[in-house]
Amino acid sequence: MNRKSKKSISKEQASGMSIQTQVREFLATVEPAETGWNAILREIQSYMINLIEEKDQLLKIQLLDSSLSHIFKQFSTQLTKAEEIEIRLWAGRCYENFGDGDKAVEAYQAAIALCDSREFNNQKINALRLAGNIFSIKSEWRKALKQYQGSLNLCIAEAENLGEAQVYNSMGILYFEQGEFHKASESWHKALEITDQLEAGTRLSARIYNNLGALANVQGKSQEALANYGESIPRFEKVANIQGLAEVHHNIAMTYADLKDWSEAELHFNKSSQLAREAGNIRLQANIKINRVKIYLAVKDWRMSEALCKQALKSYTELQDRLGEAEVCKFLGVIHTNKAEWKTARYHFQQGIQLTRRFKNPLTEAELHYEYGRMLKEKKNNKSAKKQYEQAVNLFTQLNAMHQVKKTKQEIAELGL
């Protein structure tokens, strides 16, 4: 059933009327027409992103809750099952962008439950993969893989090639987070083999090249990383994907930060931050803040470094992103090491290591052991420093991050033990 509104929502209406009231009035006026549900959902989404301040994520979630409640109540007898599934999927993506993973999963699972016949298999493929993505972010690896496998099986049964490539891409991200870099690369190249043959594969291939760039960067292959990002950007631009561009500029900034090219790093962090705000993605904004800390550490601005850490930590805590919290612990440990606040630094390193072990992220754990070792070295506790460095070497070796192995062994040699 197609519908449109008699009036649209504008920023000028914001004065003298609550946002919830405006949206209720807007929804009360919609009627059948050619524009359909996509136009109505875009209107609501635009309103949430553009008229609510970035800090008011709770208000966005409340508005989304009330809008959905109103839609399902007002149109319960008119909505087709296919329309309801699409609305649930849209809601899940909104909740995800606004940082409420639990509600996102709830929306995706509601969509999955509605997909009770073969005619809805394409929507079910998406819902399973999207739910898997949330579980992956929350480090619930088994649940994530179960969703991905269900989606992959349906893709193969329906010869849904683009969906199959999307699942392989998501599985690659999961393996990357677990430090299984070979499996990650294998999954992403499987996805690329498929997208290269699909006219509709541009957006996904852009993401895959971005992911391959991140993998190369972790392995110390900076030029290979930048080359992959160079493949990613024009593809994102071709499909006008703001969030994708925000992510790739963020990753480019991290590569330049690793190369200690601070001016280029800052340039790309600025681009990424602006685009992430436009996209309304809270997790990416938190990632940008925490990785920007590298720049402020380089210029010994401890105050700004700590402020960014605290802002990112607040977002990660609300998002239940435990690996993000571990990353913050790493940087807080470095900050307090530079301030010779040994007890506080030790606390943050130990907290971070516990999180990475619990949620199985060997790369961040290795980095934490390395920075913990540097702290102990600064404190002249060389024997304990060596133990931390050796744990870092073991983990970096497992990850085949040989440039990090070499750097850590050099630190061990300087201990003179």
C-alpha cells in the first residue's frame, strides 16, 4: 500500500512545538499515495538526524520508539507483511546508528520472525546478517556466526550472489576482530570475487577494499593499506555513501598517524568526523575520538588526550562495545605513563587486558602488553617489563604482525637483561 503526507516536517516548525508532537502530527496526516513507505521513513529519519543535536541520542531513540508505536497502531490493518518487515529492518538500522544494539537486534529478530515463507527469504537474508553484525560488535562471536551461517545458507539456496558477498564481508570483519587475519583475508577475497561480477556490487566492494586496507595497516603494510583505501574512496563516492566515506577517511587517518604524518592524519580525521556527524553514526564518532588521541599524545597534550578518551569511553559504555572500552584503557594507560602516574597506568592496562581476554581480541591485548611493558621500563622495573614484552611478542607472532614483533624485540634488547 502506498502513502504520502499532506505536509512535511521542517526545521522551522521546531519552535513552540515538541519534536514528538510534530512527528505525531506528521504521521496522523499520511494517506495512501504514490510516494509509499520509503518516503515516510526517510522523512522521519531526516528529522531525527538533522533536528536533534548529536548529544541527544536518547531523544532520537525515544522518538523512534514513539514513531514505530504510532505506525503499527495506526496502520495495523493496512500494512502488508512485506511492508512491516521493511519497517522493522529500517528501525533496526536506525537503532544501530543511534547506539542501541539491543533494540536493533530486537527489531531484526522481529523481522526474522515475520519471514515465515520463501517469498520473504531476501528480507530474511538481510535480517540475519544485520543481527549477526550486532552480535559481532558485542563480541558475541558464536551468536554472530550462527546468524551469518543462516543467512549464507539462504543466499546459496536462492542464488542470491550479492547477499552471499555481504555475508562473507561480515564474516571477514568478525575474523579480523578475533585476530584470525588469514580467515579475514580469505573471506574478503571471496566477497570480492562475487562483487567484481555484479553491477550492483560497487558499494560492497568499496567496503571490502576499506577492510583490506585496515588489515594491511595492522600488518605494517602502510602503502598497501593506502592503495586499498584509494580503491575504496571512488567507489563510495560513486554511490554517494557518506558513512562509508567517513569510515575510509578515518582509516586513512590512522595509517598516517602510524606513519607519524600528523598533518595528513588530522586532515583525514577532520573529514571523517564531519561525515560521521552527517551520517549520525555514534560508534564511528567514538572511534574517531579515540584514534585521534594519537595526535595529541604526539604533541604531549595530556589534557586533550584524556578528554577524548573519556568522551569515547562514555559512548562505548552506552554501546556495550567492550573492545572499544579496552582501546580506551590502552590510551589512558599511556597517558598516565607519560604523567608518571604508575599506579593509575597499571590499573588501566590490567583492565584493558582483562577485557581483551574476555572478549577475545588478541591484537588489542598484544598492544596493551606492549604499552604496559613500556610503562614498567619507564619505571625501571625491567624484569616485569620483559614479561609484558614477551607476552606481546607471542601474540603479535600469532597474528603474523612481524613489524610489531621486531619493534617489541628491540625494546626487550634495550632492557639489557
